Amino acid sequence: MAVIRIPAEHLTALPLADTESLRVGDFAVAIGNPFGLGQTVTSGIVSALGRTGLGIEGYEDFIQTDASINPGNSGGALVNLRGELIGINTAILAPGGGNVGIGFAIPIHMARKVMQQLLDYGEVKRGRLGVTAQDLTPDLARAFGLQQTRGTVIAQVEKGSAADRAGLQVGDIILAIDGKPVRNSADVRNRVGLLRVGSSVAIRLLRNGKEQTIEATIEAPKLEEIAGKPLNPRLAGARFSSLHEGMPGWGKAEGVMTTAVEPGSPAWNAGLREGDLIVSANRQPVKSLDDFRQAVAGSAQLLLNIQRGNGALFILIR
């Protein structure tokens, strides 16, 4: 996402839709430049809402549509039949490299919040609450004595975090954030991530069968990052950080994230790349930077098991 100033006249801006009222089955029109052919319009419907877990971005809340989207459509408009902008075309699920009727767009309410932060502050600072949330499955709902499965259960509260200071507890069921119902754990991550650091948020939750509302102040992510060379000379040129909210693997995996790799460095030549998630080192599980530090210290060679995108592989660094 970017904000660009274009010195042009006689342009008409698209009105922004209220995507909170968007429904599955609504008609949608995708505009773009597929395969460089020139401006093209395709039509379809909204196939699904709130798509997550695609591994495209750390914060995902995509609109899915069957309007034909192909390479070159990214950045184009997804509009409703009133000509209102409902999303920005972003990605396709294309096993054969072309359209198969499954395209994804960033909902305009999310794009608008990113845009506003860029205009106001020149950057986007993702908020952080400090909880690990888990989807409320039917089995978990029964275990908590609940009838509904909408909402998310807090599985972990980080000590000293905004959630801890606000009084959130493990086992609390988050029902709504700032008055808007929570569907699942991705909802919590997206809504908190779009809030400005320092802002206040009202969290409606269920605790021991009773509803209550707790106010919390959103904080900045605590990103601890270290250089690879002090850990082991064979990691020179790479930097690593703990896994935190907003990263693609947050809440789904444990490990250490490779945040940068300098081309031509020993780490680069061995095949390590930015975005690699290290889950084990020298056959020792890695759950934190401390685990990683202990596993690689003094080793003559490093055997790293990493997750890259949707795949996994071993890298040997000598």
C-alpha cells in the first residue's frame, strides 16, 4: 500500500464503500491491466469475507471474489454496482498461473486506515496488545459452557504487555473490540494492528460466564533484533528477531525470523534468505532468540531447519 500524489486535473475519485456492510453474494467488478493488455473490467460476486491464513501478509482480512483477476490486476479497483470502491485487488490463487475464479482484495476499510496513518504520520505503526488468541471452535465453546462459536479465547498473555496491565487473563473470551463483534483470532490481530500506538481500545469479553468491558492502551511491538556474526561467524551478514504479532507465522509456529541477509555474506551464500523462519538449529528446537543463541554458539557447522513460504527445508552452513 502506498499514498501517491498525482498532479493531474479532471479526475474523478471513486467513493469509498462501507465494507462493514458487505455481504457474500454481492456483485463485484474488478478493474485492472491483466497481462499488460490495457484497462479491463471483469464481473463476479463476493465469494467470501475475512479470508486469512494465505501467507501473503502478516495482517490478512481479504475479500474473496470470482471476478476474473490475473497478473496485472494487482492495485486495481474492486467496486460494487454503485461504483463504490470496496477493495484493492491484491492476489490470486492460481496453480496454473492464471485465473481460476479465486482472487483476493484488501478491503477498503483496512486500506483507508493504512492511508490515514501514512498521511498523518508518514508511516504505519502497528499496534500490539500482547495476547495469543485462539479460534473458538465448537469443542472449545462447549468446554467453556458457551452456546456460540463467535469470538476468540485468550491462550496466553505476555507478562508486562498492554494486555497484562489492562487485566486480561488466559481463558477470557473476546467478544468485541470497540463495539465491533470479533469472529476469530485473525480479527483480533487485524483490528489491533490497525490501531495507532497509544490509542485506547475497549475490549468486551466473557469471563466465568459474565460479560465485562476492559480498556487497554495499544503499545508498539517489542522487536528484539540481533546480528548473526556475534552468535556464530558463519551467520555473518544476517539479522534475526523474535517472532511477533504481524509476522506471517505469528500464532501458528514458533521460531526465530530472519529479518535481513546481506548479499554475498556467508549466510547468503549458504542459502539463508530474508523471511526464513528458523524452527530448529543443530537439531535443537528454536522457540526464542535465547534458544537460537545457545544452539549455534561455538558450532563448526550449522544445520538449520527453516520454513519458507508454504515449504520447509534444511540449510547446512559450514
